[in-house]
Amino acid sequence: MAEDLRTVGNYSFHWTKEHTTKEKTDPLRFEHDELGAATVNIIQKIHQRKQEAQKQRGEQIERLDIIIGFALQGFVGENSASTSVVEVLLRTGGFSTRSLRRRLLETFQLVLEVTHSLGFIKPGGKGHETTIRVRLLHSMVQQRMLRVAEVKGPSYYDTSIHGVPMNTLDSIHALATFSCNHAWQQLPHMGVRPPQQEVDDYIALWRYVGHVIGTPTDFFATTSQAKAIMESLSYNELHITPSSLVVGHNFVEALKDLPPVNISAGFIEAGSRRLNGDDICDQLGMGRPGWYHYACFNGHCWLVVALATAQHWIPSFEAWSIQFCREVLHNSIIHSKYGLKGGSLLDFKYVPDGRITGCEKNDRLDGDHMWFYERPLELLYFIVFCGGCLAMIGSASIAACLLLGFVPYSVALLGMK
């Protein structure tokens, strides 16, 4: 099996008959969600009639672990290194440093709402509504980009190379990232191996989301098939391009030193390197942080492991912690003044207009002059790291003392015999 071993970043796997070759996935670039596109056309016609009615009236009277793992691995390792995805991102304005933070929060809103409860994902629930909005938004972006490409030509967006914007292959890749990456490419690098039943359930949930959002779900019929398509696309589609460098740069610029937690660039880079591997991050032009930032991210990983262990052995703690995290994340990401201030309706805000996003700086003060206590989350993780180190030293010392005490005792017993 050695000849079948393939590596993507710091993730290795054996290629099997369940995996899909690039020759089979490439044609999917030229397919797209036709039902979503047809629905957008209908909505636009209705909107035009509504605007006409409005004009008539006017004349008359004169709308924590998975989050961090998804951000650092899903956005950096998958989006930055997927050629067709990254070309679309840079043409929507959503990866400008001025708008990337909100785009991330809207993505997290989708994740939180579809994973909140069964009621949220059923028709009429908030998660279901958000998923439908995402589907329509994708179709609107696709149609707008194609219209701009007709005017500006291949220099703006070359469909012969990248396929249709927001195509079927991109949708399958996105669904694999949401449903699979946490189980095999994120949590294991933090020290957590999710139980098989949880992995099966999570993939089943996102398989339903894929159905609602218009993504073919045949590749996700079973857990093994879902894992195989995740690995296939990671291997087939990972190509670092100049556009990838722009996305990687803007990702760090947009998120570093954001209040109230003020995460540093070093912490983002340390986490990205832990989850994606040094090779990918070097190609993306990411810096190499110092020991302190790696220590902080290790503290994050150890905290995740401790919480996962406690949840496994204490069912009551598991129920409480899930509810607590759900409330905290919903309040901070969706409802707080630092978040989406009540939630996003996913309006067609980033309209492709022919411009292509380049490398940008954020508009905040230089965070290099911040004291360590001004970064509360990193400080917490560093305290956890120090506590973990002390615990390991203490355990090693106790084991050494027991061993040193046991050896002379054993020698004495042998001498008596």
C-alpha cells in the first residue's frame, strides 16, 4: 500500500477505489445549480413588478473548536489553495480586509444555525431559511460574474479554465469542507478523535444541508464516501497561485488585532501551520511565529482535549457545555455589537463589478505594541499551556520518585533471597 500513500499538507491517506480522480471531477466545473439560477430569475422578475408597484404608489402619494478549526483550516487550507474557489472570492469583494470579517461571521452564522437544533433546520426554521438564502446568493453571484465576464472577457474571469463561477465542483468541495474536514483534518491535529457515531451524524446533517442548498449528495451517501471525496478534492485541487497569496494575506490582516479578543497575527499563523502544515503556509507567504504563539495554540488544543474528555466521561457536563457554548457563540457571533448585531439576511452586498481584490492592509492601529494582557484569549491559552506543562512535570516527578523507591526495594528483596 506504500505506493498508494498520498499527502496533502500535513494530512496523509491511502488512495482507494472510493476516491475520485481529477479527470472525473473536472467536468463538474462546467455544471451549476440550474434550479437556483431559475429561481433567481423568477425573484428578479417579481422584484421588478414590486418596484413598479412601489413607483405607482410613489406617484400617487409622493431586510470554539469547530469555529477556530474551520477558520484556520477551512478558509486557509481549502479556500486559499483551491484555484476556482479563490478566483471567485477575489471577484466578489468578500475577501477584502474591509468585508472579510463580516463574511466570516455570516459563514459562522450558517454553521451555528444549521447545527443548532432539528427545529432550526426544518422548513421554516432559521437554519433552513439561511441555507436557502445562501443558495440564492450563490446563483446571483454566478449570474453577475458571468455578465461582467461577457463584457471584460477572459482577463476578468476565464470560464474555460475555472469553469462556471459557483459551479458544482466548488459546491461539492464546500460541502466536504463543512461536513468532513473537522473530523479528519482539524480536530485530530488538536488532539481529539471524534467518535464514529458523531462523525456519521454530522455528515448526515450536512448531507441534508447539501440537498437544500442544491449540491449533489451522491458523494456523501456514506461516511467512507464522504471521506474519500474530501481527500480526493484536497489532493486534486490544491494548487497555490498568486491569487492564493492574496487570500492568505488578507485573511491574516482582516482578523488580527480585532477587538475585543485582539488575536495576534502570530497566533493565527501558528494555528494555521499546526492544522495545514508548514509547506502550505510557506507557499501562502505566512510568517513563522515565535514560541509564545505556538505555546498559546498548544494551550488551545489542550483545553479542547480536556473539555472533550470531560464531555465523554460526564454526560451532565456534556449537555451543559453544549448548551453553554451554543448560547455564547450565538450571542457573540450573531447578536452582539461585535458580531452581526442580530444576524445577517445575506443580502447581495458584495456585487461583482469587474474589480479584483488585491493584497490590503487593515485600518486598525499596529497591534505589535499591545501588551500580552490586552489579548485575553491568548493569555487564557498560555495559562492553560503553563498549567499543562506543570502537570506533566509533576506527573513525571511522581513517577520518577515511585520508580526510584521501587528499584532499591526490589534489589533488597532479591538480596534477601
